[in-house]
Amino acid sequence: MGYYLSSSHLLIGLPQISINMPVHLLSDGAGPPRQVPSHLSRIPITLINTSVDCTDRTVQGRVVHKGPLVPTAADSFILKAVVTEESEQIVGSINVILQGTLAQDFSQSVHQGDVVAASGFTVGKSPTRLRDKLHPFNLQLSGDHACVFVSREVPPHPPHPRSLAVVRRASAASTEVSRVTKVPKYMYVRLKDLKPGTVVNVYGVVVFFKQPFRTRGTDFCSSLKITDQSNQSVFCTIFCEKLEDHPKIFQIGDIIRLHRVKTQFFNDSIMLVNTFGFSVVTFDGGEGGPVEPRTSCQKFHFDETDGSTVEELRAWAAGQVKMPPSPLMRLSAVQPTNYFDLTCQLLAKASIDSTCTLLRVWDGSRCAHTLLKVNISPDIIEGPPSFSARKEELIANILVYDNHVEFTRQLKPGDFLRLYNLRAIPGSQKVPGLPSSQPAELHHLSFHLHGGTAYGRGLRILPENSSDVQELKRVLDLFEDDELNNSYLMDTWSTTPESSAGAEAAGGLELLDDRHPEQLSEVRRAGPGGVHHVRVQLRSYEPQKLHQLLKLYCSKCSSMQDVPDEELVENLFSQASRSPVPCDPPPWALSGMARLPPGPLKRTLSIHMSKQLVSEGKTTQLIFIMGSSLEEAIQLTSGYQNVVPVMSSGGHMTLLDLSAPFLFRGRKRFYGCRNCSDVVIKEPWGNGVELINEKTIAEAFGIQLMQFVFLMKFKLQDATDSLDVFLFRDAELFFGVTAEDAAANQEAQSRVCRMVESICPPEDSTGERPWLHLCLVSYSREDDFGQNQTCYQICHSAIASSSPDLQAPFHPPF
DNA sequence: GTTTAGGGTTGG
């Protein structure tokens, strides 16, 4: 079936379904969206870039990730999704950013797994491309022309006849629309109103649960206890043969909806057991978060009343003091004898014997106590046998016993896990499988997942899209970043402050996540390895000269350097042209003199072009120039797509010193890393290379391409403390501008400058200093003296300005 | 047309 979503809620003259949602059913159908208007032609995701005209084009693919609906300033919304297109071994994935009512509609009506077609989009640089390794560009959908067509897989069976299903059965033979009229809704019984011997539907907040465990019968069993606004708590037992049919409960406070459970008496109280036609859906219990149903069921009823029921239960539970506290702990907080739940990533595992498996996990924080070391022969370890000394310090060895061993067999290194009711045990322990000559050391803390299911003991894999995993990944990613070992981030900032121009606009900062803010003093107390949401003002920032916040960064050796200024580059060019040593042109080159458009030549300027490219008529693709000034090289970019300045060295053609750009493309300049490049000029178009750009040229010349990055230091303050934080990893997201654009383009630079001034108006201006909602991640790094120091970075936060000036989409003028 | 379990920690 298809929907038409549009930010202006356009109906295009087709029947409307009576679902009370701002979504319009066009026609029934399965497979690829076939109701897409015929004037739209499809463009493969892999071909998307900013120089392709995307008017009347569609991008089609499957929604493999759907992010939360995030409120922004000015009462709007933003939602991010990832769409994947698979065809003939080519797989392309691209980030899709939806705004406004389109984001709301998408959030409500589109599920992960749906096939969508998007049109009316604009193409932008993806600020997360370095991190998510997805497409270098993204699709931006907002405004009246943007729309999304949705198609959903045909469910294997017709839905329950009484259900007002979001997903209706599609008939391949017919495109007739089945209208839904006056469908009876599900009735939900309050828990205190349950009567024995009835089959009911209920909603509740989970106050206790066990992950499914194997019974002596044919099924797995989930045990849980739920409560609701009637203040009654009721025990439930769910029997299902398949694990995927069991409730997906991640933590206490989750919301659960049970359909077709029967009531029965046991021990003088009423309880619930699943019965025929049973189905279950769960939701995160966090107030303000997106209402995303968790189910493996393809077809399930979900409408706007479900959304509000979940919200009501969340709000009610948030005000209940009797709700059990969460046993979740970071490793850094764990004390001897604690029982606790742990969210972590599995790094390696080893089967010790039939009753015990070792899981090596981390959560990015460091336990305050010395941890048990388990020496396991490398040949029984699945995953890396060892890690860097720095990382090993964060790894917890967890011994999993008895009934839980079976579940660990399906785990793979890299999985995100939640372990329930772990025990931290101090002192000497007999570890099974270890020779008695190697007893666990005294006073070392060991972690055990004991046998049995008491207190919900167990473990489960958490899906990557869950918010807890997303948060954990941000912490872990930071640790993995080698750049954080780079002392650059710790260098003293030598910039002298200078007064900037008056602030033009008062901006606001919007966190792409809605949490209760913490105070800076709490953040400081918490130490490294955490994610914090704060409400702060920006007291000052460094550097104050904007061009200095752009750096060149090598992802291979993690070195960072300033972008060379114009004078330095000019000098390198004039040095290279001062010694006109003759040079044998390479055998593949045609050589001659350049005509510089416009204006006369100031001196001899020799040029080299590829014979092959010239023979193919591609005369403007690539030019090598020798003896030119910087200015002349820049002029040549108007006539040639790739301009490579070269010089003669030992009779051979070579590049200028790598402090200079090795390539000019339009306004963009590309630099190579001095440490990691091994320059040999070869034909970049060999081996069937069709495209000539900075990547293919760098590869052919043995150059390690450097990236433009932003790096700033902010001093944040609130009523309790002040804190120095870096803006680095998520800086492009923060500014909504890529560093590469800012490097090539004055307009982008001034945009960033205005944004910084809007959140930190100069002292002498009348502008008020806005309060900013920011997400901070804390991590530990070693300083030059071997001391661990806690650092902070702004993550996952973006400027959402109310100023029209800043809000206008940015289009590079070329 | 319904067996299984029916929360509650000491254990390597």
C-alpha cells in the first residue's frame, strides 16, 4: 500500500483512508512504489551528488534506519533516516533529513523496512560522512515540493479482521482501495478491573521482568510484572516457542501492550497468561522520547490512540515514587558486592567449559577497582585475543554460567548487550578452566552472571538503533578515535583574543535529543566515560580568528595542522618556479605552453597533459603546470577541472612541497599528509579510472589525502561551574556546514562566524547570551606526563537558529 | 484449544 506524504499535506485527487493521520492512502499495492508520478525518474543513490540536477528525480530504497522525531526551535521537527538501495550488487545507503510536518508524517507512518521513494529533495554534504561512512551527500526534504511515497511489504497473512491495521493486506490482482469504516477499536482493561476467566487486552509499565528462559516444556517463558494508573500490579507469564515472539523488554519502566491475554487465579491473586492470537508490543518508557513500537511482528495494529496511551503511561510512571530504581550502572560506578545491569559492547568471547563462557566487554568507562584478569589461550577466543594497553584497562571480563551459556553461543564480537543482575565479587575466586597455578588475584573484582533467572538474571542483545546503544557508541567511538591521543587537542591555545564585529543574530542551540539537563558541577564530578546533557552559556571560545578553527587532519596518522596561509603557499609557488631546471616530460604526457585565460603570461609556464585524455577529447580534465604563480594556478581552475602544480626535481616531474596544495579543483584545494604520502607521479587515469578527482589523483600519486576539520575550544558556564570543552568530532553537525565548504567558500565561513557570535555575543554588544542545550561526552586521555586527564567534547548537538539569516539553506555559489 | 512457571541472589 502506498502513502503520499507531503509537507503541505497535498492530496492529489485520490481516495483518502479514514485513518486519523495526516497521511493519505493513494492506492493499494505491494513491492516498489508504483504510484510515483510518471514525470519523476529514478536516480541511483550511488550517483547522487551536488552537481546532479535532482529536479523531477526520485531516490528509491528501503528504510534501514528511522531516527526519532526531534523537536527543533520554532516549533518544527527534524527526523533522520537511512535509506538503502540494492540493485545488481551495487548497494548505496544515504542519510535522509526530513523537516517540518513531513518529518512528523514520516515518523508516524513509515516503519523500518518500508520501501520509499523520495522526490523534491535537495542534496547536501553529509556532515556525518566521516563517522557513519555512508554516502558523502545527504538528501534534505523540506518545503512544499518535498514528498515521500511509501510502499510496504505484503504481510504473510491477512490482518486480524477486527484490527484497524496500519498495514493492510495488499492484493496483487487488484488496486482497489479497501476503505476502513467504523472499525471497533481495541478495548484495554485497567489492571484493577481484571476479572477471572476472561480474555483481555492490557497496557502497563514493566516493574519486573525476566528475559525469556527455556522451560521444561516446548516453549520459552517470559515472566514479568506490570502496573498502570489503577495502581494495581499484575504478574504475567508469556509462553512462546520462538524467542522473537517474546516481549522485547530492555529495562524497568518500559511500556508493554498485550493483546489477547487470559486472566487466571494463582495464589489468591489474578494474573495474566497469553492465549490464542496473543501479540505483544513494547515501547521505551522515557518521557518525551519517540514512540517506537518494538516488535518482530510484520503486521500489528498501531494508531494515534496507542501513541497517546503510551505517553500517558510514561507521564504517570514518571510521577510514581514507587517505581523500582533502575539497576543500570556504568562500570566506573560499580562497587564490590553490587548487583547491577550493564549496557556494553562485546569485544571477544571464549567458551571456558560447558557451564561457563567468558565475555570480554566494555562500556567506555573505567572501573575504579582492579579487575580480574583472565588469561585464556588465544586459540579459544572469538574476537581479538588482546587489545591496546589503554583499551585493556577498560575491559571487564564477565563469567557467564549455566543456563545463560546457551544464549552466549549466538553472540558475536561487536554486539551490543545488556547484562541483567551481574554480580561484582571481590577477592580471590576460583575461576573454572584456569589452572590452580593461576588463581585469580586477591582483591581483584570479578563479574559473574550466575546461573538461574532470579532477579531477572540474564542477557540480551540490544538493537543498534536503541537510544542507549546510540549513546554508548558515542562514548566508544570517541575512545577509538586516534585523534584523541593526539596532543593537538591538549595544546595551549596561543590565539590572542580580539574583538569581533557585533552579533547579527541571536541563535539558539538545539540538542538532537531531549533529556533533563545536568549541572556542570555534576558533570565534573562524574568523571570520564559518560554522556551528559547540560544547559549552559558560552562564556568564551578559542580561537577567535575563524580561519584558525579550520585544520587539516590526517585520518591515517592522526596528525593535525593549520591550513597554510596564502602567503606561505605563494612562497612555495615562487620558490618552485625560481629554478627552471629542465625536466623530461613523462612518456604519457603531451607538453607545451599554457594560455592563461585571461591576460598575458608573465613568464614561461610549461604545461603537461595526458596523451590519452587528449586523444579522448577530454582536454579540460587535468592539467599539470610548472613554473606558475599561485594566482595563475587559481586562474587555470576556471578552464580545467583538475590543476596540479608540479616542479622539476632531479630531471623528473614531481609535486611541490606538500605544505602547498597538490591539487586545485574549482575553489577547493587539496592537501597531502607529509608523514603518510610517498609521492610518485603516475597516470591517475590508468586501470580504467573513469573519474578524475582528488581521490583518484591522490591514490595515483601515493598521497594520503588530508581532510578539513573544525576544532574549537569553548568555555561553558552555568550556575554551578565552568568547563572547557572541545568541539571537534561533531562540529560539522553543530554548524551544519562541512569544513570542506568552509575552507573553499567565504560565505560558508561567515555563516560559521555568525553562528559562533550568535551564541556568544561580544562583550560590548547588546546581544543577550543565550542558554544552550548541549550534549557532552567525557573521556579520559593521557597527557604528556602520563597523567590521565578528563576531556569533554560537544556531541550530537546542532545550532538551530531562529534567525532567518542563519536558517536559509546554504548553497555554494558554484 | 494450552504443558511449560508461578520473581526474590551466596554460586563456580
